[in-house]
Amino acid sequence: MGIFDKFIPKEQVSVNTTKNFFIGATEAEAESTQTSQMRLNDVFSDFLNVLPELQYEKFIITGRKGSGKTAIAEYINSLAEKEYNYFCDFIKKNDVNIEQIVQIGKNVGFEVEKELLFEWIILIKLVKLLLSNEAIQSKPEVKDLIVFLKKNSGFVDIKSNQITEVIKKNGYEVNINFFKRYLVANFGNKYDIKGEKAPFYKLIPHLKYTIEKLISCEENLHNNYIIIFDDLDIGFNALNVDHIKTILNLLRISKEYNITFFGKKGINAKIIILLRDDISRILIKNDADTAKLFSSYEIPLIWYDHEQSKRDENSTKIKQLINKRIEHNFVKNGIPYNKSDPWDSLIADDCAYRFSSFKYVLEHTFARPRDLVLFFKPISNLQFHIPLQKQDVNILIGKFADELLSEIKNELSAHFISQDIDILIKTLGEFSNMQNFSCEELKKSLIQNKFSSDIDYAILQLFEYSLIGNQECENGNICFKHWEGKEDPIKFDNMKQLILHFSIKVYYRKRN
């Protein structure tokens, strides 16, 4: 019984309305909890075959905000809860802000390289994962290692909001007495270190030996250890060289450990990086070698195949994903439905749709899982009759457009100050009633609205985020960036006409 069960109304739910429908939470973390209305494990499928690719050398998962990066990570983490031989932990930007930690050190007279901090964080996290195996904790040879971690918890469990006082008091030094005892007991004097305290980076080679020792234990030999870096976009500024270098450092260190240390030594461990694809594009432009790194180790989350959708929309991964969630609701509510296409049971087809109801909805999104979850978010409160009619769908699109604008502003904050973001959105609204417009017309409006950033760069970003697309004058064909495939990049053409994303048009037409 749940804490608030007695407050849930017990009246009969009509089977022909969406009153009791919940398509999902917009944050994967919420769906990973035991109390979620829709638990991630009940509806998760590896539609894009990411998990098999992670089995080998690839370790960077990229995709636009809302493309499902965290959902994959949360599913991997759930394996650690269900299967005895999986151990997983997250490292998030809010907990470990490398730029902030480095700056704190500089302010009190201690400087350190970011690469060393990343190595320390990765190695300590991995040691703790290895020791989280209960079969290892009771072994006498690790007792001193466990005490070492506890005595240095202030610097071992690096938290951005707690580290200031630790660095002010001790700089980057840690107490090594118990670690020395562990080393001597397990390796003799081969890896001995002197003194009672030492800078953390002096322990990095010894931590590597420690990991090799722990992983080779019979109790750990067949286990899998996974560290996931998430939320790297928080506070990221595309114009801040320091921010760019920080993520580049993390990528290089992660590659070194995944390929050289873990891979060549046969250690069943993996560092996984979750990264927004707009940030990956910035990194590639700022560093010549990074393109090779992404080419070799990236798994892009591309949900929508525009050409495939024309042939058979039911075979597209994005429709398979939303159909699984819709089906879950029909089953939960005991409502009969079309098992080959649950969408068809929830939303009625109508000759007023240009192609189909699914394509109509999808063209108002950026073809991401979160978009469709967000689109269906209000259906429980609105209690539509099933199947939904086109007027119902238009109501949902209108509400979705409002929420989408908030997410767009958040993404654009990586490039522009808030005042310029407001000007960009306002300026786009001036074209909401036009079928198309030119690049020069858009530039002129931005100048008139006193946009302060580089206008050519801004228009390119509007295209990269699919807020605008290109349109052919001759045949009227439209091309948005989010329609591109893995091997079919879409480039901006400033000589072609421009068209607003359909949800931007809806947003402003509601206000006119």
C-alpha cells in the first residue's frame, strides 16, 4: 500500500475516456522510481540497438535533449538492481562541477589539471563499485582500503557544494596512512608511497593497481562495472572555451580508460558519456581530432527516418516506442485495442489529415520520445473520448507548443544570453502567418529587434535546432535538420526560402 493510497478516488473510471491514461513522465529519472505511474522497465525496449554497441568499443551516446539518453542509462542502472553481477553508478554535473572545483583551488592557491581530477573521480568511483560487492567487503585484505575511503570522504565523495572547505583546509591532499597499509599488505613495498599525506594525483597509479587486484578476485571476475556521466549540458556555454575543454578532457580520459586500461587488460568496466548532439557538434568544430573520436566511439540516437515513414510509418522506431506506451495503457485499463497499431485505437484517422494522424502529430514535434510523451501529457485531465478526434489532437498540439517553447529556450541558452533568446523567439513570431520567408528578411527583423549576437551564427543555430527549415521554391519540398539520417546530413542553405517549425506557428497563432 502506498503512502497516499487513501487519497486516491475510488470511483469507476469510464473505459471510453482517457481519464486514467498516462503515457509517461518527461524525465526518465521519474520513470525509474518504484512509485512512477509508468515504470521504465515496463515499457523500455532497446529500439535503436544501443546496448549491443556498448558491448564493444563505443561509449558516447549522443542525441538531442529528450531523445532518450537518460532512459537508456536508467535502464542500464536497473540491471544493477536486478542482476547480481551488474554494478552501476552515475556522475552528474550538479554533483561534480570540475570547473568549479578547479576554480576553488586557484582561489586558495592550489592549481590542478582537470584531466587528473577526472581520473581521480573515475578511479575512486570504480573502487567503490568494486567494494560494493558484499562478497568483497568481508575480505580482510580490503579493510584498510575501506577505512581509507571513509577517512577521506570529503575528497573521495566529491560534491560541488561540499568541496570548498575541504580544499581550503587541505588543498588537494588526502590522508594516505590506511591506503599505505593496504598497498603494503597486498603488494609488499613494490608500490609504497611516503608520508602521511599526499596530493590525490600521486595515488592515481596505485589506484589502478588496486582496481586490477580487486577485479581479479574470484568474487569480481565475472561482474560488470559501469560509470555513467550525465547532465554535462547543465551550465554549458558554447562560447566558453573552458567549458569546451572540460568536456574534451573527459572524452579523452574516458577513451583512454575504456580502450587502453579496461580494454587491453580485460577489465569488465565501462565509462559511458551521455552528451547532447548540439554540444558534440560544437566540440567537433573546436578540435580537429575530436571528429575522429566521435566517428569511432559515438552512438547517435536518431529516432525518425523520414523516408521510411513515407513507406511504412509503423516500422519507424519512434512509432514503435509510443505504441508500446499506448498499449500499456489499454492493457492496464482493460480496453480492447488494435494490437498491430495501438495508436490507431487511441487516435481516429480522419480524411482531414494530409497523410495520417501519426504523421500530423509528428510533424509538430522534433521526432523525439519526450515530444510524444509531452504531447500526451494532458490527456488524463482532459478526459477525451476514445478514439480522439482531430479537434482533440489540435488541443493537445496547442498545449504541447507552449511546453516546447520552454525547452527550446533552455537549449538555446548554450549559445545566447536570455535577452537575445527572447528576441529570437519574438522575431520568429513575426513570420508565423507567412508560408515562407527569406534569410534576408529574417536578418532585417533581428536587426530591427536589436539582437546583439552574431546574426549569421544565430540563424544557423535556428536551423540546427529545427526552429526553421529550408523550403524549395520550385516544388515546395520542406527540409528540417531533425529529419536527417545517420549517413545523410542536412546542410543549411541561406539562398533557399525558410519556413517555421509547425509548432512555432501554432504557438503564435494561438496568441494572434
